[in-house]
Amino acid sequence: MSKRLGIAITLFSAILLSACGNNEQVTPASGSEFVTEYLTPTRVVLTKGLVSDSELFLKPYVGQVSTDEPDVVSFSPGGSVLLDFGKEIQGGIQIVRSLSGDKAPARFRLCLGESVSEALSDVREEESTATNDHSVRDFEISVPWLGVAEYGNSGFRFARLDYLGDDDEIDIVAVRAISRYRDIPYLGSFRCSDERLSQIWQTGAYTVHLNMQEYLWDGIKRDRLVWIGDMHPEVMTVGTVFGNHEVVRKSLDYVRDKTEPTSWMNGICSYSLWWIIIQHHLYQWYGDMDYLQEQKEYLAKLLDNVISNVQGSKEAYQDGRFIDWPSNDQPDVIHAGLQALTVRALEAGAEMSRLLGDGSLTERCAQTAKAMREYVPDHVGNSQAAALLAIEDMMDAGDASDIILANGPEKFTSFMGYYLLEALAKGGRYSEAMDLISKYWGRMIDLGATTFWEDFNYKDGENAARIDEVVPEGKFDIHADGGAWCYVGLRHSFCHGWASGPTTWLSRHVLGIEPVGIGFKEVRIEPHLGNLEWAEGTFPTPYGVISVRHEKKADGTVASEIKLPKGIKRVK
């Protein structure tokens, strides 16, 4: 590993796993990866009413309230303060109150937000799309006299505190965020000559890290659930950054055990297909035959169910038909996507059935997939449909790339965008793919994102205000006025793991690291720098971490420094 890369990894880990100021970390209990970190606000966004000395909230709190607190923030009735903790976190809020003449608990309203707009909105407002769905983020609290209390459990960056008392002035010593995350190393890394792409890789990694709670969630504010289809990009990112982590298998098994194989996971047929695809991916990367053996009975029944929903050469699912939300009212796109995903799942199922010794099921999966390849649905000029067909070699990747590039970032979605990038790579359009990553995911960062969003309409970003500011007159409110489908307005999740696709894509295609065969015993390293001058990074494997650095020479060729762990062979 180069000295520069080692320094970058260390610095990035420090940024992710600490706050922007001086903060306190609580060591996890024995055997647990989870830690709790108390974060000091980085900024007072605004105050309303009579709130004195609010800048004192930016001073580190020592963790113990005393009977003599000289530096306090005083709230008069109607006083309110909005604090910024500098980055999205998963957790709650700690409030410390000092000595006062009135020993009664003080009444406040606490409102958490992933944006300034959300933190300033009340669930009670008729016109607001703010919700308490899945996590309560707008509620009244009682703060004890000369004491410390902790409240809330949500995904947020901003916190608004409103004093609801009628007559007494209340003194508050500190308000800190409580960040809860897994204290695990970032084994994978990526840096390149384009700092914007480096930042996008890091933001995708952090987005998934926050969602690695007891299970692998899709969002830390909403939905905080295990959605198997959403998990596929997340699983790829977990493997790219953290390696073979147990949260993936735990989440796959959870939904398996909650769903009969004759039903669809999460009520969506494509999500059961994604479960099959993820199982195959895990075996390819880690070669864990014991874990695959545990899936044998369920997998066989599920594959039978998939085959029963194929009529001749066409998919014919009767319910739960879904690819992604923006295509939810486009049956032709859904049909093309399901056709491609079914082929992929059946071919993966054939290989896994062979490994598990079920020759009959192997043949049935292979034959059904072969028949389905004889029918290619119309992509109707849709980027998502074209990408999924191209990835499965059911459409020319060059033609699919032309469609994707013609539609541009305006037709990207944060979930399916990953598969559009994969199709562009298959078509050899690496520079164009990096340009789209910079435009689409980079625009979220331009708007103040520290994690990637459930969805993002690229055009909406043209005249949008940043999420870390009060929306000026004449600017579009990207949170309150954006969104669609199930994520209208402030219900929209601003930390959604399915949006992390560029992290995996950059490591796989720019660094060029890809396993060959089973379990990373062999690896192919074929960098694609496009317009980059250099790129370097690391990639976790069952044998240790691969380290690479690629530099473009004056004649356009690429010189590479590659360090492989013992047990891995490089192949062409």
C-alpha cells in the first residue's frame, strides 16, 4: 500500500467514525461491534425568540453536569434553536439541563431532520409532508432539572429544540447527538485524481455503513426495514468496503424465515429473484459452501415457484410486479426488467443447484432460462430496461449504452443507476459512466448531502437550495417539494443504502478488481482510468486486502503496482 493511500484511509476513517469537533465515544459491550458516540453540534443554523448565547452549544461538553455551570444557553418562552451536527447519523439526542429554582421538568419539542427544511417542519402542519413513519422524529419531551436525558432514535443531521414553557426561563448546558454505528474498519478504499469521484465513493460507503444496524436496513429514518431488492446494491458495497460481514447473511436469513417460498419476499416478485442473485453472489465471492447448503431446501422450492411463473419463453408473474418506483406505471419496462432478472436468477439457481447436487432442478432452471433467452422484450427506449437486458447479454451493450447516454442523468435513479453504470461498463463506456456518476451523485453532494438519497430527480437540483440552509425565496426546496410515489416530500429518505452503487462500480471497474471463479482464489485486475491520471485503492477478500495503484503514462498506457495477499493468483 502506498504511503499516500495509507494516510487517506486513516484520515477517512477518522472523519467517518468521529464528529467534526471534540466528542465522546462509549466503548461497546464485549462481543458487540456497536458503539455510541456523542457529537457536539458544528453550527447553530438559526434561533427564534429569546435564546441567549446559543453559540455555547458548540463547546464540547465534559459528560457530567454540575451544580455550578457558568456557561448555559437560556431559553425564554417561545425560544427555539436549530442545530447542525455536520453529517447524517443514526441515533438520538442528549439534552443536559442545569440547576434552576424550579425543579419541575421543562417541556420542549424536539424535531429531528435530514434537512433544514425537515427539521423546521412539524408533523402537525396540514400542508407538511413531514411524518413520524418508522421512527418518531417530532415529539414533545420533558427535560429534568439538574439532569441528563436522551431521546429519539432516527436518521438525522439537524435538530430543532423549542421551549414550550409559559413563564420560566430554562437553562440548558448542552445538546449533543447520539450516534450509534458499528465500529468496523473500512478495509476497502478508493482515491483518484478526481477528488469529486473519491468523495462520491466515500459517501456511498458511509451511507451503507449507517444502514448496517442489527440488520441491513434500506434507510435509517425510513424505512428501517430489510427489503431484499434494495439490499443487492448494499450487499455489493458491504463486500467492497467491509468484506464478508455477517449482517448480510443475517438479513437474508431473516426475510427467508419470514416468507414462504411459494410467496414473494416483501410481497414483490423481483425481490425473491434478488434473494437468489445475492445468494449466488455471496458464494462466488466467499465460497462458503456450508452457508449455501443451509439454503438448499428453501432455494429449491423458491426456484420451483419462479419456474411456475414462466409461460413458454416469457415471465408471467401475477402479482408483486416491480422494478423501481419511477417505472412503476410503465408495464413494458417492468416486463423487460422481470424477463432479464428471471433469466439471471434461474442461471444462478442452476449453478447453485448443481453445487448442491440437485441435477433435476439444475436442468429445469437451465432449460427455462435458455427458453427465456429466445424472447427479448422491447426496452421501449427506457434506460433501466435496456441496462438490465444488456447486463444479461439479451441486448447489445453498445446499443444499451447509447440509450442510457442519450437519456442522461435525467433518467437515472439512485437505485437502478447502479445497473445503468454496469451496462455502460459492459459497453466499454467508462469515461461516460464516470461523468454521469460525477453529475448525478455529485449533484447530491453539491446540495449538501453527506449520505445518498432514496431517489433524486436530477432536473430538480438545477434551482434547488442546499439541504443545510433555510430555502431562500425563489429556490426549489429539494426535500419538502421533491419526491414522488412513496417518498413524497419530507418523507423522502436522505440516507438510503440502495443509492451506494458508485462505490462498488468505481472499485470494480476503475481499480479493475474482479474475482474469477469461486472465493477470490483467482482475480482479474483490469483498470479503466478513462480521463483519470491515477487511481489507487484496496479491496477486501477472504485472503486479505488487495492493494493497487494505477498511473497513466505519457503514452496513454497504464502502469500498475499490485499487491496480492498470499493465496490469490492474478489471471488475465
